[in-house]
Amino acid sequence: MRSSVGALGLSALLVTGCAAVGGSDGGGGDTAASAAVARVARKAEEPVSLRYRMAGRTPEEGRIEGEAAIGVKPPAMRLKSTVLSGPDRGTGEFRLVGGVLYVGSDEAGQGGRHWVRFGAPGRSGASGGAAAGMGTMAALARDNPSHESGFLAAADDLKKAGVEAVSGVSTTHYTGTATVDAIRASYKDDATRVRQRTEKSLAQYEKLGVDELTMDLWADAQDRTRQLRMQGFGRHGQLDLTLTFSDYGKPVTVQAPPASDTVDLAGELRKAGR
């Protein structure tokens, strides 16, 4: 399933890079804008079901697009992303159903099947790094990408850019630019778990060679992120991703892939005597 690796590269960036919840020390810029961004960041901490679309480009994959749904009660997730050009062109997908993680691709793998079933974290029969990695993916897949809205608080030039409609919803647009180091410093007084999550997020940008982010945030009257754009330059080109959020609080149902099209990793490992 080689195409799934490239297509889900963006997904890995999103789910590992979107767990931050807003630093306590904002940058300079407009005081009212800083207060508004802080409210949006706090709101993003609240567990809520939602859907989002993503589009743009990354330094590694090039042009990409995708969509996702995250459910809270019960926990469920579906994230599908497509690399539109280059050697990793193709579509990959994560699904989390009943605590079981599935990874799929439009390119068939073992036995002509398109999905791998990893099982419930800690009970899959996988050993060592495989089990740890699966548990990490399942946990990260439930994160809300709007949490990165809090990064904007570190921008010295943070300002209100206007009032605009996003998918028919009235929003306030905020914009600013901050270095990765400034974002990291803005979280220095936060709780350990928040700083750890933030560090994981920023490490993903640094891995791409991105050391400065220009951010645009569109927030609604309930302090919900309706759209978030992240721009920067990495070693291999431009990062420019836009995420558009919708359906806050609406139920999310995710179906498991057909068993006939799924390889059970735990079963295969048992067969191999691992």
C-alpha cells in the first residue's frame, strides 16, 4: 500500500500536529484580537464532534485535498486524504471504529485487499513498536485540528482583518505571522501535557523545514474555528493548507471497511509466529 504512505503523510502532520490548545503568553499586536484568539483556543479544548475539509499543498507531498469527521460519543474518526501529483499520488484513509484502527489505500496490498485492521490498542496481538505506534495513531486521530488556532496568539503582528462569510457562516478574520520558536515560547507556562503536545506539533513543521508560519483564522460568534489557513516554506517548497470546519456537535457515524477487503494485522502476525 505504497500510495497510502504518501497520501496519509498530510494526515500524519495533521493528527500529530493539531493537539495544541493555545499558549498563555500571546505575542504583540492588537489586544482585542489577542483576547479573541485566546477564546477560540480555549473553545477548541472542548470535546465536540465535527467535520472538516482540507486543501492546499505541503513541501513533501505537493498538492493535496481531504476530508474528515471526528465523533466524540462514541469516539469515532474517518480521515481521507489524496495526494494529487508526484510519486506518492493516491488516496489513503484512516478509520477509527469501536476502538479499532483501520488504514486503507486505493492501491491494493496483500491478497488484493485495500485495508489493514490494527485491532484495539493494547489488544491487537502486535508487539513492540507496532503496538505502541498503533495506540499512538488511534489516540492522535481523535484530536481536533482547530486546536492549532492557538498558535496565532504568538504573532507579534496579530490583527483583525475583517468580517467575512465562510460556508454561509458569518466570521471574524484574524491574521498574523509567528516563528516556530515564538510559538514554542508562548507555551512555556502551560501544563506539561499541553507543552508536550505542542512540541510534537511544532516538531512536524520543523521536520518539513518550516520555521515560520503565517496564519489566518476565521472564527464564528460562538468562538468556533470555521476556517484555518497555515502558510510557510520548507526545504522542499511551500506549505499552504486550509482547513474548513462544519457540523459542530452533530453526530458522526463511521462504518468499518468490509471484512472481505481487510487484512487483520494481529492474525497475520500470529500466523507468522511473531
